[in-house]
Amino acid sequence: MDEARNRPYPIVLTQLDRVKCVVVGGGEVAVRKIRALLDSGARVIVISPDAQPQIAEWREAGQLVHVARPYTSGDLSGAFLAIAATDRREVNAAVAEEARQHGMLCNIADDPAESTFHTLGAVMRGDVLLAVGTGGDSPALAAHIRRKLEATFGPEYGVLAHRLGALRREIGSTLPAAARARLWRALVSDEVLEWVRSDDLDRLERYIAALIAELSEQ
């Protein structure tokens, strides 16, 4: 590993429905990129003279806009992020250059070093996001690790996260900060997760009520 290389800064992009996301390319790689964007609610514009059947299905369903022609300079105007996923190096390089000129995020499928962001192998459990990336070095390794995450972290993590989020809103600041910290630590345990996994939610609610009663008296 090159220790002098800048470390990646992990972020999660939100509210993609409010911005323009351009994908240049219509092949299998583009399909994977587009699917992830659509799953995030993004407004997607695809620029490619040809497209996979899946892209045509999304277009017919009104989920994206397909501009059926080759990429030309200026196609990224007004975009928040761009993805170059064609099988032509010169086209991908041109997309990267235009993205740099506009200061926008870009992912170049065949040149990770020229990308300003990399997509991650992700596992979603409700609002819980587990992600792994290799900086573009090895998508196969990222996929291997993602499969391990899928096998290790089940839907109970999403269910518990949802309940804890609701509980935070319910109790607000009615408990002192130290008591709230103790409450969250007590509710994030393998035992609690096992109750959720076995669908013993009544036991979880009794435990929550008992904890709050105990902490309120202190």
C-alpha cells in the first residue's frame, strides 16, 4: 500500500432526488451504477446511443431519462455527479475532464485514480448501512466482504435501529444525558438483538420500560 496516498473520506450522499446525476454509458457496468442511484432516489440521466434492456425498462417506467446519442462536451452541465461507464477510454477520460472543470463528483469506471468518489459494496438493514470499499483496487474483494456482511448482520439490526430511533424521539431530554447514555448502551447488546431476531418484541418493550423506570429514579 502507498502510505503517502490520500486516505478516502467516507460519506453518505442524501437527497439525491434534488440533484441531477449523469451516467454516460449503457452497458452492464452502467446498469449496476444506475440501479444503485435509483435505489437512492436519484434523478438519473443516461447518455448512450445504445442501452441494455434494463435501462429501457427504467426509461419506460419513467424512472430515468435516456438521451440516445453519444456523449458530447456540455452534457454534464448542471449535474451534481457524473459516472463514466463506457467501453471507450477516450470517452471516459473526456467525462472525467469535464467533471473536473465543473468541480463535480465523478466516478470513472475504468480509471479509479481519476475518480473523485468510488461506489461501495453495501448491505442495507433498514436504516443501517454497512459498506465496504477497496478504493477501486479490487471489486471482487469488496463483493466477498459484502457477502460476509450479509451473512453476519441480519434484519434484526434494522428493526432495532428503527425502534431506537423512535425511542430517542419519545424520550427527548426527559432523562439526564448520563442516563440516556446508559439506556442506549443497555439496549445495544447481543441479548437484545436475539430478542428481536426471534421476534420477541414484547420482551424488548418490557425491558425498555423497566430501564426507563429505573433510570428515572436515579
